[in-house]
Amino acid sequence: MRHFLIAIGFFLTPAFLAGCSQSSASRIDDRTFRIEGPQVPGGSDVPNRRLADQLCPQGYRVLDSKRYKPDYDQQMVTNWTIRCL
């Protein structure tokens, strides 16, 4: 029974952590958005792509992309400015 609970916890952990790695968007004008990504190891832009696909189901173009570390001991943050097609 103990191994079963550990296995369940192992498979449910990514589902709970997914909420911590979501991007936020703000509207600049009618079809342009600024997406601020979360801190992700390696500077992955997958959370930004996921949100951009939700905001622009017909497609989008990345106008500006910035990658930086907020502090020397933190993970990379990727910010995008996108325009919906």
C-alpha cells in the first residue's frame, strides 16, 4: 500500500507544479500582447508558447523576446511581445 501511495504522489506532483509555471499576459493593443514568463530552469519558453497559443488560436508572431535572470541565484525568465495573425 505504501508503494502505491508513493507512485500516486510521483505521478500527481507535475500536475500540482504546473500551476507554478504559468505565464501571464497583458494586452498592449487590439492584437498585441506582452507575455511575462515564469522562472524556468534553462530559460525554456514553453509556458510562453502555451499561453500564446491560447491567446492567438489562428497563429502569432514573436515581435520581441527577452531572456534574463532577475537575480544571480534565480532561474531564467523569458518575456515575449507577440502579435496575433
